[in-house]
Amino acid sequence: MIKDAYDQTISSFTVRIERQDGPGSPSYWETFDVTYESDMNVISVLQRIAAMSETATGEKTTPVAWSCGCLEEVCGSCTMVINGKVRQSCSALVDNLLDGTDQELVLQPMSKFPVVRDLVVDRQRIFRSLQRVEAWVPVDTYYDMGPGPKVSRAQQEINYPLSECMSCGCCMEACPQYTKVEVVRADGESDADYDKRVNEAYDTQFIGPQAISQAMLFNSHPTGAQIAEERLELLSGPGGVQVCGNAQNCVTVCPKEIPLTTSIARAGRAVTVHKFKKWFGKS
Amino acid sequence: MTQEMSFFERHEFMIRRLHSLSGLIPVGAFMVVHLMANASINNGTESYQKIVYQIHSLGPAVLVVEWLFIFLPIIFHALLGFVFIFQGRSNVSKYPYQANYRYVAQRVTGMIAFFFILWHVLQMNGVIHADWFRETIADPIGLAQFRPYNAASTAAKALQNPIVSGLYAIGILACVFHFANGLWTMGITWGVWVSPKAQKMASHICLGVGAIIAVIGLSALVGFYKVDIDKAEARELEMYEQGIKSGTILADPHKLIDSQRADQENH
Ligand code: HEM
Ligand code: SF4
Ligand code: SF4
Ligand code: FES
């Protein structure tokens, strides 16, 4: 959807940024004046701000940190909260953002992940969740197993949209059941010890809509389905699909329009059947 | 995972699913039957009294049924409900979407339902049925007002104050919304309605079911408000005496209002 370009009568606009110097340190706000150019996105705004490194009141400051990769909304690394809503900064166009009456941009890091610095957050929990539900195709052999089974057209049409997930974090940021977990590194703690503690802290917390959806994707992949029951067991483990409270924010904010609540209901059904089989069946 | 998990963490799936189920069976099912029974007041004192006779034909077992199938499940569902409420962080101001409002409403109505049910049960039932409790605590502060063998008149008396019936209306609507919306979320939780189309249709059906139950629930309030209390008391006494004679009800003067009870105990 392309909106009418902002009919620009301004020469500059303000950008308020919630900054943080490092993990665990307090956050603070800084305001910047950015010269208006047409067709800017939030990344280009951040580039200007880094080049200036000067606040609206003329004080020198450190460059604001952010991260980005693809610049075309497929890698997810530039996700942040822009004017109160979580989205990708590379596809957030200034002309659209200033479209309202408010001529200000407000940039914040995602609130559900630990801040590394400024707008950069640690998204490790997202990838840990994928590990927790074994969201992959299990092939651990060097032998040529021949071609895999064919996937029907109908199944492809269900699977493809799910495979578009870029692990950006939007759905988790907007989910009221997904709450922040932050483990602060102890003095002199080794990477291995720290990672172990972090994973332990993550492993009982909600896996989030994205991992549920990915588990459903790999459960409908013909080879991935070999460990379907195992995944269902993991999906019903601590922090599993049962934590969802059906607020359905995830599906509304997902930039890839992935049918997350359909995946959640599919997971709910599959887990129900799995548990009945486990308790009353032979398997 | 090497970390020690708590009981709640180890059994989170079962606990959440039992909570979900308990909202429908027995709590939700009881609520629907209860509201329908109350609505029978609109057919007159007798209809309502007869239903209450039927319940109390169980005799002392009523207490067991009450605790096992009503009080304990509600306590189970409500206590866990509060735990879940405090585990979530609602964010409707940032994400003002319809389903998100319903997520918050589900929690708000759950809490209203909790306090309403607590008050309602104390006011009508009183929980403790011993004479000493009635005389020293319940009667002076207006608890345990319902008498099963004067069902219509005592319920009506308790609901004459418009503030009380107003609060009842709020409580009933909160419970019904919570039940109807809970039915919808339950269908997703258990995987009954999966596709967006099915979820939408289910949402409309749950709304319809909720509207019908709300009308039934509120009609009872109107019905009780219209009861002529003196007439109802007289009719209830007649029914009691007839019932005792024909052996269709169990004699229990405790279940009568004090003015009639003294009389019956002297028989
Ligand atoms: C007494 C205080 C109550 C509290 C605090 C409470 C709380 C809650 C909460 C927080 C949920 C959402 C759980 C989740 O989605 O994870 C819920 C679900 C539900 N509640 Fe209640 N509730 C209460 C009473 C009731 C009553 C009286 C009924 C029935 C009339 C009821 C029926 C339901 C149903 C059907 C669900 C849906 C479960 C699901 O989504 O799977 N609740 N309740
Ligand atoms: S499901 Fe959508 S919102 Fe969630 S991580 Fe994947 S792409 Fe992002
Ligand atoms: S539907 Fe479930 S997973 Fe999605 S935002 Fe709501 S609570 Fe979170
Ligand atoms: S930079 Fe890859 S999604 Fe924005």
C-alpha cells in the first residue's frame, strides 16, 4: 500500500530516541533534529543522526546504535518500536510516519528483549525458542538418501506463508503473554557459563507465536514430520503453546502476514490429539 | 535443561488445560443452568420453588454436590485465573485491536466475576449453615439470606434494593461475557476452530450464545423484582405443608424463614 507522499512543507523534523548505554544500564531519552529529505526511511534517519552525533540542543553525543541487514524487510534485524508500534525500520518511511499531525518520530528498542545498546536488542531468545521446538528438518547423515517425498500443491500453499518468517520479533513484542527475560552477566562470568544461565532462564518461558508457527511448519514438512510427535511434546512443555492467551496481536502485527493464530489453533489441536494418544493409546 | 523446575512449570500444560476445561465444565455449565433456573421465577413463585425443591431433594448431599461441583471448581479456576492474569502484561493502549480488548476484558470480567460470586454466595447461601453462625454473624450483617423452602420470597427480598440489583446486573453480565468469550478462546486453545474463517464464525456464535444467556440472566432479576413477597411467603408455606404431607419434600425447618420455622418446629 503506497500512501500519498507527505506533502512536505517542513525543512526538518524531530526524532526522540530511547537510548541505553549497555545491558542493564538505565535508559534515557535524547532528541535530534533531522533535516528533511524526500523518501527517507528510519534507517537513513539513523544514518544522519549517527553522522551528526549532536542532539537538538547542540550537545555532542555518542552515535545512536542500531542494526540492519537486508534493507528490504526480509532479515528482521532492524526491528524496533516506531511511534509506539513494533515494525521494521528499513521499511518504515518517514513520509508516511509524518503523515499525521505529529511531526515527530519516536524510536525505542523492542521492550521484550534485552537491550545491547540503544536500539540494538539481543534476539537470542527467538532462536533459542526454535531450538526448543526442534524447528528444523532432521537429517543427520552423510549418505545420499535420494529425493525426499513430494509435497502436494495444497500443502505447499499452507507451508509457504509460514516459511516466510524472518524471526524479527514483532509478534513477540506485541504479545501480552510474552514477557521480558533478561539475565545480567556476572562479573568475570565466562561466555559458556553465561549462555548456559541465559538458556536456562529462557527455557521455561513462553516460546512465543513464531516458534509455535515454525513447529507447525516443520510438522507438515514430509521429512520434518518424522519427529512430529517429539515436537508436539516439546510444544506442550514449560512455556509451550498453552501459555497463549488468544489476544491475537501477533497475527495483526506480523509484517509477513503469517497466519499465526491459525498455527496456534493447529498446534492446540495437534497437542490435544497427541496427549490423548499418549495417555490412552499404545504409542 | 539442568535447572530445577517448579511444580507449576513441570505441569504447566495440564494445569492450563484443566483451567480451560474447568471454565466450561463444571463452572460454565453450572452458571448456565443456574441462570435458567433463576429465570423460572418469571413463571411464578411455584415454578421457581419446585426447582429448588428438586435440588434440595438430595438432602444433606446438596452440600457435597455444592462443594465438589461448584465451589471447589470455581475456586480452582479463579485462583489460577489470578495467577495467569499476573503473568501477562496487557498492552491495549499500544495495540488497540479487537481481540486484544477481549483479552483484557476476559481478565477484567474474571476479576469482577470473582468478587461478585464471593459476595453473591455469602449474601444468599452464606456457606456456613450452623445456627450459631446465622444468629451471631450472618443475620446481623445480612448474609445467608436465602431460604430454600422460601426460595422466591427470600431471593426477591434480597434483590429489592435497586443498588443491589444493579450490582447483580453488572456481575451477571461480567460472568456471561467471560463465559461466552472464554468459550471462543477455549475453541482455539483446544483446536476446535482453526482457520481464520472458522474462528470468526465461532466468535459470532459465541456472541449469540452470550446474548441469549445474558437475557435469561437479567430476566431473573426483573422477575425477582416483581415478586409480591407476602403472597410468595404464604404460597411457599402452603407448598411446604403440602409437600411434607405428601412426602415429596424432606422436612427441614432450617430451610424456612424464621417466622415460619418456629411454627413448623413446634409441630
Ligand atoms: C471467579 C473468578 C474468575 C477468574 C479470576 C477467571 C479468570 C479467567 C482467566 C484469566 C481466563 C483466561 C485464561 C487463559 O486464556 O489463559 C479464563 C478463562 C476462562 N474462564 Fe474464567 N475466571 C473466573 C470465573 C469464571 C466463571 C464464573 C466462568 C464461567 C461462567 C469462567 C469461564 C471461563 C472460560 C470458559 C474460560 C476459557 C478458557 C480458555 O481460554 O481455554 N470463568 N478465566
Ligand atoms: S512470525 Fe512474523 S512477526 Fe513473528 S518473527 Fe516471524 S515474521 Fe516476525
Ligand atoms: S494469540 Fe497468543 S501468541 Fe498471539 S499475541 Fe495473543 S497471546 Fe500472544
Ligand atoms: S534490515 Fe532486514 S528487515 Fe530491515
